[in-house]
Amino acid sequence: MMWTTICQLCQIWLLICVAATSTDDSLEKDLHESYSNEWAVRIRGGLTVAKQVADELGYTFLMPLKEIEDTYTMSKREVPSRSKRNANHHTRTLSDHPMVEFADQQQIKLRVKRVSNEEESPLTIMERLFGRTTCDDKQFIDPLWKYQWYMCDRRTQENLPIIDLNVAGAWKYGVTGKDVVVSFLDDGIEHNHTDLAQNYDPFASWDVNDNDADPFPRYDPTNLNKCVLQ
């Protein structure tokens, strides 16, 4: 029972931590051990009881955590959205409520690349497996093919790094991607785009921002280039 609870806590911590996208050194220092004003709380009794507990203790109820039973997120307005100090007194107040099984203040995490200097990058692995392949402009009847530098880098200067995905080499080995399901974690996806519509799977998609099944992006001046195929 104790091991199950520990696993559930780890799962929640991994799922709803707030990810930062900058790699600036000063930001990384600021985000070290930073806390948000949101809590993950497991409450017995269902959604109605969870909202009642949040209201009773002065929290703003946010949403249930998808696929994690009886677990919800809520925020505390008086707590800064980002702070180097935790708010353990609020966590204890939540944990002491008779309907609450556990409460965990969420920490802000810095997103970093997983490939270290000692490891091969994905591009290096592709080149080792399939070799380098020159661009073939007759491979596709596509007027935009020559502009897709991320598929086939046409630059010839020797001092420039190769920046394409080397997929042409994989294609020549018969690797086409057929029956492969690809998942994107992004701010949105234009699923009605002509390049996506036929292969988009609505049953495998979810909008964790609005907690609904439609991840279509919201357009505003701060979010003009953040979604898949926008």
C-alpha cells in the first residue's frame, strides 16, 4: 500500500510539474527549487467534494488530473506564482483536512535536453545507421521540397554543421513510418490543416490547458508561432 502511494505521488509530480523553456543560465539559477502557487491534492468523495474542500480552505479549484483518480489541482491566490520558498503551512492545512489523502505543492522545473556531450545525438545515430544521403529533388513531386532544409540540408560549405534529419537515408532503407503513431507535446495542433487532417486521431488527443478533447490552438499576440503546423 505504501509503495503504491509513493508511485502515485511520483506520477503526479512528473505529470503536472511546470516546465520552463528557456536555457538561460540566470533563469536556470532562479528556477532552482522554485515553487508555484498550485497544489496537487487527492480528495475522497469525487469532484463535488473536491470543489467544496477548495472553497472551504480558500483555494481556487482548477481541474481534475486526467487518468489519476480523485486527484485535482488548485491554487492559492495569496501565494506568489513563483517563489524560492515553499508554503508548507498551506500544504499542512490541506493535508490535515479529513477528506484529503495527500497534498503536494508544485515545483517549477527547468526543461533541459536529454543528450549529454558524451552521448550520441539523434542526428548522429541516424547518420551512423543510414549514412549520409544527398538530396534528390526528383524524389517528390512537391514544389516546396527544395525549401525543406530540415528534411534535406542543401548547404555545401564544409565548415557548416549538417542540420537536416537525414530521413532520406532512412527512406532508401525502406523505413517509411507506416503504422507509426507520433505524439506531440505542444501548445496546440492545427488538426484541420490539410497536411494533418487525414491522419489526425481525435481519440488520442487532449488539451491539458482547457481540460477538453480539442487541442486546437488559441490565437493571440503572444502565441503566434507555438503550435504544430501553424
